[in-house]
Amino acid sequence: MTSHPQTPPILSAEGISVTYPNGTQALRLFSLHAKRGEFIAIIGPSGCGKSTLLRVLAGLLSSNEGQVVFNGQRLRQPNPAISLQFQDSALLPWRTVEENIRLPLELGITNDTTHPQSLIPNSQARPTPNPQLLISLVGLAGFEQAYPRELSGGMAQRVALARALITQPPILLLDEPFGALDALTRERLTEALETIWRALSMTTILVTHSIQEAIFLADRVVVCSPRPGHIMGEVAIRLPRPRHWAMSATPEFGQLLQEIRALLNPLP
Amino acid sequence: MSATEKLRVTNQINLSKYALPWLGVSGVFVVWHMISLSYPPFILPSPLLVAERFIDRLQDGTWFFHTTATFTEALAGLGCGVILALLLGYAIAKLDWIDRLLSPIVVASQGIPFIAVAPLIFIWFGNGMGAKILLCTLIVFFPILINVVVGIRNVSPTLRDLFRVYHASPWQSLTKLEIPAALPTLIGGLRVGGTLSVIGAIAAEFTSASRGLGFMIQQGNNLYDTALVFVGVLTVIALALMLYISIGWLGHKLIKI
């Protein structure tokens, strides 16, 4: 959980630039290094290429310049070891909650595991978490047989989170997972996410445009500029864990808030 | 709302849901009967006369004989059309070069008035069952194809990304993502196709046949036996409805969304 400067990063973006075919440059020379078990929040105004960055980190989109290095190897295609939770929950409407959560396992069974990129590099035997355990961890017990249409937005995102975690991925990428939710649900889910992160200790990169959420969750907040996105500054968050929302009233929290706001809106 | 009021509302809903369609259909028969009173039976036979002719034909076995012939052709044509449309539609939806190569031909072919050129099809492919099934297939094919293409292309890109992240094989993507996602659109195409297949079979029998409902209707026309024509037409309607409803029921069973 704490950062060890000597350990090599498990996932890094090295000088990533992405220009879309229509000419918009989404990212310019973006570099980011995530240490094992670290929680990084990336914050920035809408359209600063945050979602593009996550797609590049997940191997879904290749960059025009630079490279993504995962566990010492260049990432050229998606890797099941890098789980991505999408902005919309992306559930299969014809599957129940439990069937949706099990999907990655089902797809993994006949996966070509001999492929070097698809091996999950974490030699300590990590048993596949029991779906039932995960369901209760994200607070969905009793809804296993429900269909996505019967769920609220917050519950759908919990299902998506459980699905992203079912393979015990060493890396979890979160693309504004709570963006579309109301403030109260959002606070509850943020707390749940922090608890789960402490329990499973996966390296997590969260993209958000809520400063509070970023401070609450992260070890390190990376502040992004408007398009083309590049890093404008970084703030280390040294609040104790477990975190709870009462902390947001403390002077430390307020100071971090000010610091990040200043980075986001530099004075001319 | 009190319990009795609730009951009344429920009754009203049931009444309008089940009774109104029957009321509409019986209304048509009543009006039909009234009008038929002022015309000779070979212009417009009364529903009673039609029912009488139906019972005649049921008893001598010819109704069943013709109906089975038409139903077999329609079902076989629908089956061939569906298989063809599924294969080609999937290829068009997935592969750009196939889309560019074949789409203009497929769309242009829909300008062909198949019913008008049916005699030619019989000259080319003979007078048998095969040519009739072919005509059905040609008529059914296009609407199903369009629905397959639309259904597969409309699969959400986010869900496709999800399957890419987990290295899903093409077969897994097909069975676990594309087919379930496209199913509602597909069933819609099948319902249209089912109705069209019966019309295709009748058109084929009109051109050249010694059996089938199309043949029976034409026999009625030639003999000025308008009641027989009506028996044929009503049977065709029943067949088309049956296909439409059973495909809808199948869809309802398969689609869990």
C-alpha cells in the first residue's frame, strides 16, 4: 500500500500521445508509473483524454507515440490481467447478476492460456474468489438472480465492479465508475470501493472528475490538463486508512482540495 | 382505490384486452354477411356459404391436401431463406469487403419483381417443389438479411471491448454476445419473413401447380366458385397468422431481456 521507490512499476505509460483520425489530439506525451498495490486517481476537466488514457492502458487502443509497459513487457493488446470497468456498467441484459459476474471466468475457460500475454503475472497462487463472497463484498447479496433492468444505476455499477474483480486482476482500471450516480449513492460506493481495495490490494487507476472522490480513494492524485491531456501536477495523499467521509471535514482534506484546485485552475 | 373499484378496473382491462379483438373480427363477419345479401354468391358469397364450402372440402380431404402442400413449401422456403440470410448477413455485418462486394448486388436484386418473373423460374428450374421453395426463399431472404445485419452491427461497442479485454474467441463472441444481443431484431425479421413465405408459396402455386392453396384459389376463380376462393384466402390468412404468432412466441421464450 505504501510506495517503495525501489520497486519497479507494474504498469507504466511512457510518453503516450494519441491523435484521433479526425485530427484531435487526445493525449500528448503522457507518462505515468503505477507501483504494485498503489491507488492512483487521475483528475481533469471533461475531454482531457482520461478515457483515452484508460483505453490505452487496457490495451484496447494503441497510441501513436510512446508505449505501455506491463510487468516489464510492452503491452500490445488487451490483457485479462488488466481489468477495466467502463463508464456505463456494460452488463449483458440477458444475464442475471451472478451470470454477469461469472462472465470473465466463462470466457477464460477456453482461453489460450499458453499465450504469453494472457498469463497473469503474480506467481503467488491467488485462488479465484468465490463469486458469492464477491457479491456480498460489493453489497449485492440477495440480488444474484436479478436481471440488470431490475437494478438501479448504483447496483449495476456494483455488479460491474464485482465482474472486474472476479479474475483477481493485479490491475484494475476504473473509468468514472460513479459518474452517473447521485451524490449519496456515490459516497457509499466510494467507501465500498476503498474497503474492497484494501481487502484485495490490486493496483488501481481511477479516472474521475470529482476532487473529493480522488482524495478519498487515492494514494496519489494526478492532475491532467485540458486537451491534449498531459500531466500538470501530482499530489500525494497521506491520509490514514481506512478512510471515511468524516475526514472530508478535516483541515488536511481541505488543504489537499485547495492544492488540487490550484493545479486544475492555474492563475494566469 | 377500493377493492371493488380495483376489480372493476381489472375487468375493464380484461374486457378491452380480450373481448375487443373478437368484437372487431365478428363485426367484419356481420358486415360482410349484410353486404352479401344484396349480391349473387359468385360476386360475394355470404360467410355461411363459405363455411359450408369449407366443411365440404374438409370432408373430401382436399382442404388438408392443399394446405399441407402450401405449408410445406412456405416452411421450407422460410428455412432456406433464414439460413442463407443468417450466413450472408453475418458476413456482411462483420467483413467490410464482403459488404462492399455483395451489398449492391443484394440490394439491386430486391428490385426484381419475383412474382412477375415466377414463370421464368419455373422454366429454368422445372415445375417441381424445388422451384416453389426457391421462389419462397427469394422473397423471404431480404427482410431477414437486413435484420441480421442491423442486429449484429448494433451490438454495443463497449460490450465488444469487454469481450476483447477477456480475450474472447470469435465463437465465444458469437454465442455469448452477438446472438443474444441481436436476437430481438432477428425475431422481428423472422416474423415478417414468416408472413412473406406464405405469400411466396401462393404466388408460386398461382404460376404453376397442381396442388396447394394457390392452386385451389385459382380453381375457384376459374369455376366462379367464389366461396372456394374465400376458403383459400382465409386459410392463407390463418397460416400466416400462425407463423407470425409462433415465431413471436419462440422469441418470447428465447429473449430474457
